[in-house]
Amino acid sequence: MIMTSTDEIKGKRIIEVLGLVKGNTVRARHIGQDILATLKNIIGGEVHNYTKLIAESREQAIDRMIAEAEARGANAIVGVRLITASLMQGAAEILAFGTAVRIEDEK
């Protein structure tokens, strides 16, 4: 599956637009991680547990978007975007979306 944030793929031609595809996940922080993050906030630096949590969430949202595109018969997704939103204190949503397309090599 080819994915790009652009609306075109160099060397490829879009032969069919299959529509919007999306994938999302909502993740909540763990109270133990919050305590460690608070301590890290005092001394400064990256909060590795949160970095890992958001990276895993992003990958899950992308995987779900790809699964939807594949179910529609797409072999590429163009215009891919990621959005993060806070739903409540301690929980966030990651949304991945783009346009599912069928492409072929340019002739």
C-alpha cells in the first residue's frame, strides 16, 4: 500500500478514486505513567512512556485506515493526514484519514 500526504504520486496515475478512508483510536494514560511524567516535568526532558503511547496509537490508526482502503480495493492512499484531539482529561484520539485510490504506472 502506497501512502502519501500529497495528492499525487510521481510516476503513477490515479485511475479510480474510492473515497475517504479513516482509522482512529482512543488511548488513555495510566496513573502510574502520570506520576512518572509529573516527576519528569520537574526535572525536564522527554516523557518516553507518552512518546511510545502516542507512536503506538498513531500506527494503530494508520493500520485501521489502510485496512479500510484495502477492503475497498485501493492500492494507495493520497492526501493522508493525522489529527490528535483530547477527548477528556487523560484520553486522546488519533485520527488518520486520506483518499483511497487505485493507481497504475504512467505510460
